[in-house]
Amino acid sequence: METNSQQRLLACRHCDLLQHEVALQPHHDAHCVRCGARLYRGTRSRLDWMIALVLASAILFLVSNLFPIAALEKYGVYNATTLTGTVLTLYHQNRPLVAALVLGTAILAPALELCALLYMLLPLRACRIVPGLAHTFRFVLATHRWVMIEVFLLGLLVTLAKLSDLATILPGLALWAFVGLIATFSAVAASFSARDFWGWVETIRAEDRR
């Protein structure tokens, strides 16, 4: 008896050949029988693991936005700033474009992507499919291109390194949260497979039809 996975058809993204999808062991690759291109890789990815990564990212994202990134101390004067404070400072320094870039790529884009992922994944855990699932899925793919928290962190570290000659730099909790956020976001991107996602959806739909 064939499984649902074996009955599904998959098109090669290079030559468009339709072929049956088969179950693979973790870290084994499936290749196109015509052109030899890699189609997909076997993985241990599960819905619970994906949800855990997204929730961890959401918690770290909140910490990185609510707590100070770093503080400067000189002659007993202590000055701390948050990510939102950085955006406001850039705006008040007549650098609205830079402020908008930081706001969009380090705050809005990650927040929207995390909310969209939770909107899709949490109901799947309860065997429910939310309205507008396909549109939300495409929204996640489009939004992910604008998430550049690692670029922001790199620029921040360079700035702090330059300021270290002028004052004492005290790393804040948000800075470490950003480091963790980059790690969890990378894990989310690596684990979020369209093949797995639609496989979960098809399984729920098949159970609903019974």
C-alpha cells in the first residue's frame, strides 16, 4: 500500500518533470531522474519543533525590543537606549531614511513574519486550517526577504566598537537577545519547508474528509 507521501507529485524546479515524492531518511537527498537536480532532503522536522522555534524567536524579539541594547557610561553619566529609541534618535538627527530602514528591517518585518507564522502554525497544531492560508504563506515568503536583523546587529557592533574609545560600553539584555534571535530565526528559515508545511495541511484536510 502506498502512503500519502508516495502518491504526491513533485515538479523539478529546473526541468519541470513531474515525479512521485517518496519518504526519505533524515539528511538523504532526492534527485530528479531527468536532470539530477536536488528536489528535497529528508528531515526530522516536525510541526511541534517548528512552533517551538517560532515561539522562542517571538520571546527573544520582545526582549530585544523592550530592554536596552547597550548603555554608555562616562564620568558617572549613564545613558541607555532601546531599539525603538535608536529609531527615534536617527529620525530626530535628520536621518529619516536610515530610521525607516532600521524600523522596517529590524522591527516591522520580523514582527510581521513571526505573527504570520504563528497564525498559520498554531491552528495546524490543533488540526485546524485558518482562512487565507495560501495568502499568508506567500506573505511569509515575501516578508522574510526584508528581515535583516543580522545586518543591524553587525552595524550596531561596529558602532559600539568605535564608541568604546570615548566611553565605557555596557552591553544590555537586548543585545544578547538579538544574538539569540539571529540563531533562532536562522533555524526557523532552515526548518520551514514548503513541502513539509503543505504536507501537514494535506494531512489535516484528508482527516477532515473522512
